[in-house]
Amino acid sequence: MNNPFSQLGEINKMRQQAMQIQKELQAEEVNVDKNGVQIVITGDQKIKEIKVNGRSDNDVKEAVNEAVKKSQEVAAKKLASMQGGLAGLLGGGGQ
């Protein structure tokens, strides 16, 4: 007989692993220098710095970060719609 609580333990373990990966991604930095534009971005897609021809451009940085945030929200909504299917696979979501 399947124990549904064992599946919850696995889900919790996966959640903890995802949180650890998120922390690691926040600590990573990628530096790109191309065509006079320098960008520093973290592994979790946050722009830390943009320089164009040696000049910092915070307006562009803020706009890019806002665009990335909105795209992540769209992705999160798509993934959330999958949760119903996931609950069905785990034996939940019954009506």
C-alpha cells in the first residue's frame, strides 16, 4: 500500500534542494564585456551592474531587472498551472 505521506517527504526534500540551488545561484556572478558594454549578472538572473563605454547606467539596469522579473512571473504562472496535474499524479486533488 502506498503511503501518501512518504511522497510529501520527497516533495519537501526536493523543495529544500531547490532552495539551496537558489541560494547558490544568487552567489554566482557572470561577467560579460562585449562591444563596449559590461554586464554583471547573478546566476538567478539579477543584473548587478551595466556599464556602457565605462559609464554606469542604472536606468537600463532597473529596466532590465523589471523585464526579467515579469518574465519570471509569467513562467511561474505557467508552472503553477501544472501543479493541478502534479497533485493528480500524487493522488491528491480529488474532488
